[in-house]
Amino acid sequence: MPTRSTPSHRMLVRLLVAAQLLYVLGVAGAGYATTAYGQHIILATSPVDLHGLQYESFVRLRYTIAEAPLTAWRGPTSPQRRQSVYVLLSTGADSLAAVVGVYEAAPRPTAGQAVLRGWVTDVFPRTLGLRYNLERYYVPGDSPLRLGKTSPAVRVRVSIAPWGQARIERVELFKPTAVR
Amino acid sequence: MSRKFLETESPAWVADGLITAEQQQRLLARYPPDAVQAVGLLPLLGSILLLLSALSIVAANWQSLPTQVRLGLLLSTLAAAYAGGEYFLRRGNRRVGHGLIGLGLVVFGVSIILTSQLYQLVGYDVSGLLAWVVVGVLLSYLYESQALVLLPIIIGAAVQTYCTQALGTFSYATMGLVALGSGYRWWRRPDTIVASVLATGLLWQAALWVALSHSKITWFFIPAMLVYAAGDWHPERPASRALQGPPLVAAYLFALGLALFGETDQYAGLLRPPVLAYLGALAAVFALSVAGKRQRGRLASLPDWLLLLPGFYLPGGLPLAIATLVVLYAHAGSVLARAHRSGEAEQLTLGTVLFVVATMVAYFKLTWAFLDKSLFFLIGGVLLLTMSWYLRRRNAQRLAAGVATVATGPTPPSTSDKSPTA
């Protein structure tokens, strides 16, 4: 283990630091690529509570697809809490995504379908509680949500990369007259 | 002995004729006053305050900064921390240098998290954070610093916690990196603090694995005793004992819990894994441990394994509680016997405490139901006092005998040598 600053040691450190910088850039690149090459779906939420925005920089989104009937479960064994699952969503041309089935292994989506990964939070007698890790939305400074309308309903545009990552592309206020 | 002590005391030694003035000067020269740190306290505090102010400005405006600026800030902080660390190391200021390198590692992890958040990006496996552990382990090999060895162990535990709690999977890669990467680093440069933290970190990950897989909690002791067995193979005694400490504490607490609550079959039922699989795995680890002990000549510590006796396969109820108590007594007795043989004061104290604890548990278990409360406490108190008096006496005698046989020089052993356990 070198303790002195020999040329080879310095070289290794430089390589390691460069690798870290590239890695962080790679994470950012994955963000861009997910939007560029991903499949886009639109998710509906229940009204968003904006009060927390005074103290925090994010809001909590409650998706309508966060709850699925237990009949949508497609797995050999009954679902367990904290289990990771694949949610098959049907996406219409401009319509909202709806749950088709909840799978334990990755299903093959047909045209007009998308797969979003998630986790089981609760197993109720008739329904499944699901979590997508997309619930926490960091509201950008120029977002319309910052204008402080109380409890608006929103539409969330999510892109899903072919390699499985997903990101919130943008969040729009839901007004039938003024979408976008 | 500190320099200050030498400075104040040595004139008296010269006056008493113990040493000459020349010898005094040579002694003082041998222990030079601590070199003044290159970075004093005031500039350090000042720069911390400046850093905090910059940090709070950035944090307050984080969401309104453009994406590229945020990314740039993260990357330049990362690069600056490492560059600063290398700069201070080259100037010979190891503490600040290693501190800044460690800061760079932390900034790397923060950058991964904040960049994912920047793009509202969700990852479904731990690969994003795994890079953090990899870099941490690599850095610990590049620098000779205890803190930089501890960091990846702690980061590994944190990443594993996130992975099991938020993603619902266990990252075997993280466990392997910490066990093999940090483990090998410790093996090459043994250190007691690193050993304790390493063992605790690995045990933490093992506990997360048990919790996530809904296994019987007794499976926890297979990885835990693997850590213990690794300690058996290490050539250096203090470091290996430090590595074995956390697994032994866990095993002891488990045995204690079994003695206290084992009576109810409901609890014992939670502990019974499939007999053949569990005993087979345990026997394999045991064989590994015994082989190590034999190789290093430490077979005396074999009774540690008493705590791992799978008594929970016994039918619940009183037999189980009593069998566990017998095991606890046997273990405490073995520690005492070993301490008497080696004459180690700390081991004697430990053995005494274990013995008292076993007695207390036995007393609570067996007499609470039969005795009047005041009589119960009275007898208990008398019992403990008598026992502590007896054990202390024995320890003192043993140690005195040990010192007397060792001390053949002209100076007789002083009484203060004999009673560190008192």
C-alpha cells in the first residue's frame, strides 16, 4: 500500500477521481437518455397538497395507479409487502395510464403498453398498495406548482427507459382548457 | 509519558541524583514538543464558517439553479476536495489531507444522489450507489489512513440499509465488497478499531439480510460466526479478538434472550430453522473456526462456541430455559478459567460479570414465582454481594500468585499491581 506520493500512486488517484467525475456525468446522461429514448406515459394523481412547499422543496404525489385491485396480481405466490414488482400499464394515444396487471417477473408489453417497476407497500383484502419511487417530486423554481394554487390535480409525464430506469419528465397542472 | 510531565519532573530527578543533567537533556531531546500544526485552529474555524455560508447559499437556492450549474457545482466540489487532499498530503499534512480525501468520497455519494434527484430519475437496483462503495474500498487501499478504511465500511452499511429498505432487495455485491475489500485491507494492516467496526458493519448487513428474507433469526449466526472464524485465522491476537467481539456479543445476547424468554414455545418456535440445513452450515463454520484456532494455537478460546449450542431445538418451557442457563454458566466458567490461566485482569472482570449475569437470570427465572417479594430481593442482594466478594478474593489471590511467580527481580510487587479488578 503506497503511502508516499509516487508518480504511479498519483496516477491511480487521478484515474479514480476522473472515473468518479465521469460516473456522475453518466448518471446525468442517463437522465437525458431516459427522456430521449424512453417511452412516455401520463399518470394522473389525486390533488396535491402544496402546503409543504413552504418548508421543503418537494411535494408528494399520490398516483391513481398506486392502488391496484388484487385481481390484477399475476404471480405464483401471493404478494408480500416490500416486494419489488413490475406493473403493466396500458397507455392510450392521449389517455392516462391504467394498471393492467402486477407481475413478479418482467412481462412483455405489447403495443400501447408500458412496464413500470414498483414495490408493494400494503396488501389489503381487495387491493394492493404500490409505490414507484416517483412519489417525491422536487419542484423546480419555475414550475407552475410554485404559484401556490391550493390542492391542484396534476398530470405527470413519466418516461421509462428501455433499460428500465424511469424519471418524471414534467408535472403539469390539470386544467381541461389549459393543458401545457 | 508526556513531554510536560518530563519537563516538570526531571529537574527533581537531577536534584535527587537519579539522572545527570546531561541525561536529562538527552531525555528531553528524545521527546520533542509536538510540532505546531501547519494549519492552526483559527484559520480552520474560519474556513469551516466560510464553507458553511457557501453551503447554505447553495442549499437555499438549489431548486432554482439551472441544471447545468447544479451539476457543475457538484463536479467541481468533488474535484476540489480530492485536489485539496492531494495538495495537503504532498505538503506533509496528513490529517487535513486524508480528511479532504474522505470529504471527496462523501461528496461523490452525495453527487450520485443529488444528480438522480436532479433528473427525477429512479433506479431500480443499487448499481448507482454500488459505485460509491467500490470507490471507497479502492481509496482505502491508496491511502494509509484509518478513517479512509472506516468510511467504506460505514458507506457499505448505509447503502445496504437503503437497498433493503427502499428497494426491497439485498445487495450481495455490497456485502462482498465490504467483506472482501475492506476485510482484506484490514487483514493486511490489522487495527482493533477497524476490526470492531468491520465486524459490526458486516453483522448489520447480515441482520438486514435476515430481516428482508423473512428467515428464522438464528440464520443470522451463520454469517456472524463466519466473521468470528475469520478472526481465528488472523495471526495478530488483539486485532482478531476485536473482530470476534461483535459476533460474540450478539451470540451472548441471543443466549441471554433464550434463557429469559425461551420458556414460551411461541418465541422458541421463531428460532427453529430446518435442522439439517442449519446444523450443517453451523458445523461447517465451526470446523473452519476450530481449524483456525488449531493453526494459531488458540484452542483455549474454543468454549466461545458454547453460546452457539442450538438449544432452541429442545421443546420450549422450563427444560429449554434451564439448559440455556447451564450453557451460560459453562461459558462464564470457561471465561473465568481461561482468565485465571492467562492472568489477564480484563478477562477476569469480564468472566465475573458474565457469571453474575447468569446468576441473576437464574435467580429471576427460578425463584420469582416461589418467594415473597421482599425476601426475593433480600436473598438476591445477599447472594450477589457474597458472590462478588468471593470472586474478587479469588481473582486477587490468583493475580497475586501470578505476579509472585513472575516477579523474580529485586523489587517486590507492589499491592497496586494486584487489584485492577477491584
